[in-house]
Amino acid sequence: MSLPATNGNTIFGSDLFQLCQPSGNTAKEPYYITANGSSGASIGCWCASQSRGAVPVSVSLDTSFQSPSNCNSPSTDHLSQYGVHIFTTTTGTVLSANVGGLATFQY
């Protein structure tokens, strides 16, 4: 199935499937947090979900890109159909606190 788009491109059914997620599916998105700050400073980022039409039931994080350096393990809040806020706190007054990996959205 294909549909004409107003800009002259073609929209395929497989493109639309990526915007909605059936129950039981998962999607992985990368995240990376880097900042400096005083001890206990909250640092974070927004991790966007590719599925704008479905609300995930949960999200899990790994630190496969960068294990926590000068910061605590990351946590999440504000999970929505648009993504999730990922944050951590620094473990001291640091010039560089880093953590990164994949956020796995469960639908």
C-alpha cells in the first residue's frame, strides 16, 4: 500500500507501521549524557521515541556505550508517547560526567 504525500514523495504502509507499536513490541534508542557540575548536580537528556502514536508501558536502560563516569547510574521519568527523560547526578565536583547506552521501550 502506498499513499501520495503533499511534497510529492510516496508514503508506504511499512513507514506508517513504525509510528505505532503493537503490544509486546520493543524499540531501542540511543542516549548519551555528558556534563560538568558540582557534587550532586542533576544532569540529563531527552530520549525521543520513534513511535509517536503508542505509549510505552516501561523503559529500561543499559550503559553499553559509556559506563557511569563521575556520576551515578541513570534513571528515568516522564515516560510518554514522545519519549523519556533520562537523568543522573554527579558524584563530586567534576569537569566531565558521562554515561550512555540504549533505552529499550516496551509496548
